[in-house]
Amino acid sequence: MRAWQLAQFGLANLESVTRGAPAPGPHDVLVRVAAVALNYRDLVVAAGSFLPDLRMPFTPCSDAAGVVEAVGANVTRFRVGDRVTTVYRQRWRDGVPGPEEMGNSLGGPLDGVLAEQIVLPEQGLVATPAHLSDIEAATLPIAGLTAWFALVEDGPLRPGEALVVQGTGGVSLMAAQMGAAMGARVIATSSSDAKLARLQAIVSCDGINYTHAPEWQKQVLTLTHGLGAEHILEVVGGTNLARSIEALAIGGHIQLVGFLGAPTAELPITALMRKRGRIQGAWVGHRRAQEDMTRFLEAHGIHPVVDAAYPFERAREAFAHVARGAFGKVVITI
């Protein structure tokens, strides 16, 4: 069986290896992996800046879809031949998580999925939506569920409300697609008119190019007749958070999804108080929400946006694509 692993931190140390095929235990499922989706998280984990105590050698990546090849004697959730998708937080099934539920995550600290075969507990998998390919389904465990959790579990987003998504990465595009299907008014920001046009070909939304309008929050206020947006997905951090607060509607909700700009920010406290705003950190979500999300995607015929799919042998190129930025998701096929 082929797999990619890191012997030490740094993407230059990513190497292809051959291992023996894994065997499932009584409650485990053996999955033949068909596709693995990459996240920005995979870059910072591989660099050693996110989880510096990882045990090496380490197999990266969290998100995969494939087919069940074998099941343990006590498995009841799946059968051989079922199409399945991984759950990022292997033990978080529902409700408020504890330290154990939050710590058992694929792709760090648990070993990842960038291999031809993986063995996972049956509780750490969900059924793949019938309308999605494996390449599309592989994008759901982190990007899809993060967007869903922000809009539904932590929102909730209601029809007619304004939703601001920042950039055109995987989480933002999924949130735009879901938000539009929920009846929200979607406003997207990007540094590229071409990317905004691509997004507007997928969903009906307003676009703001923040290169031309660095004070993008003022355009959000103009578009919403001074009321602001009820929901904002903050993916940049740093000084951008203050702009999100200014763009927020009274009683609005900011979901902290990423830190592409900077991992720290100065918080304009009085502005947040004046807006009666709520800032909430995102840390993906639980299995029950992932199953709810897949039913929603199927009901609305939503397909995740995949920018590029690379064959298994070109995994390093896929990581480089994520590093330079993607429109939607980058996937590795096996």
C-alpha cells in the first residue's frame, strides 16, 4: 500500500512510502481511499507551526472519501461496498465537546488519510451523499462542515439575512452556496474580479473587490442600506476583524474561521458592544451536523467547487496549489 508521510516537519520532507495493508479491528472499517481534499490546516501542520509535538513519521491530511473494503466483526453502521466519507473529529458525535472529543482529529494529532487504504472506527465515518463524486465528497469534512456549523449550528442563518463571505476558498464558497440555498443575501469579498465573476456564475451574490475598496465594510453597509450583515465568516484575522465588526448588523454574528492575514487582532470593544455583536470561534463540528449537512446538500443538489484534482503521485504539487491559493478546493485522487 502506498502512502505519503513526513519524516520531519517541512513539505520538502513529504515522501512517498510503501507499507503493509492495514487490518480492521472488531469495531473498525477498512476504506479504499479514492480522494483526499487538502486544507490550509494541512500546510501549517506540515510546517510544524500548528502541532509541533506530532510524533513522526506522520501521514498528513484529514479529509477523504472512498469505498468500504472490509469491516470488523462488530461493525453495524457500514457494509462492504458502501461509499463513505471521513469525520474530522473522530469522537465528537453531537452536543458540546469535551477535551477528548476535540483532541481526536485526523491529520493531527491522529495520523492522517493520505494513503491508498485507511482503517477508522465505524463511528468516525459517514455515508457519502449519492449525488456527489468521491472527489466532491472529500471536500466536506472540514470546509463543508465548518461552513454548515457557522450558518446552522452557531448561526442560525435565516432567510432574507445578509451573509458576508471573505475570499473564494473552500469554506467561503461552501458557505455562499449553502447560504444562497437558505435564502440569504450573499455578499462576497475578493481581491480578484475574475474570481468574483466565477462565484457569481455559481450563486447569486454581490461582489466587493477589496483591492479597489480596502474599506470593504463601507460597501457592505451601503449594500444593506446601513443595516450591516447579520452573519460574517471571518477568514483573515488581524486588522480585518475590526472591519468585520464595522460591517456587522446589530445583534449580528461573526464566525472566526481562519487567520490567513494574522493569528491575532486588536478588538474594537466599544464598536462590538454598540453592535451587540457576537464573535464565535469555529473548530469544524460534530458527526451529527455532518450528516445533517449531507442531507441538505443532497436535497438542494449542491456540488462543492473543486479547483483542481491531482493524481496521487503529484501530491507535492497539490500542496503547492493550496499554498498559492485556490478557487474552492484542491483534491488528490487515488
